[in-house]
Amino acid sequence: MTQGWRTSTRRQNGSPAVQRSVSVVRCYMRLSDNSRATEAIRQCLPDLLKDTTFAQVLKDDTTTERWLPQLVKNLQEGQVTDPRGIPLLPQ
């Protein structure tokens, strides 16, 4: 899935690539609200989301541009927060 996503995102410089990236980041953020899911995401989060691959794609979407570093931070620290940085209670 990651290879196809990388290829299609690079190929499409328009709205579909942005929408796809936003959806993927939003899904991972929502999953990271759950402590069990967070553990699973730590093990399988695509490298594309850990580096700056999507910085250019997301530059015009400030909300998602904020979510992506927050997601990576949540996974590194073990502290799950919402997109505003407010800690969430474990479920």
C-alpha cells in the first residue's frame, strides 16, 4: 500500500493527492487516540509519514500539516494528545 500511495501522490500534484494524504493522516491520528492502536501504529507507521515526504503536499492544509508532526510526537513519547496538544486519557 505504501508504495502505491507514494507513487500516486507524486504523480498527482493536485487535489486528489492532498485529499488522500489528509485522510490517511486523519485516520492515523484518530487511531492514536487508543493506547492499543498506538502501540500497533508505532510498529507499522510508514516511513513516508515519519519524514518530510508529504510536507510539500500538505503545505496548504494547515490543520493536517499540524497533525502529522503531532502524530509522530505522540508515537515517540507514548503520550497521546489531540491535535491541539491536549493529553488524552488511555482507553
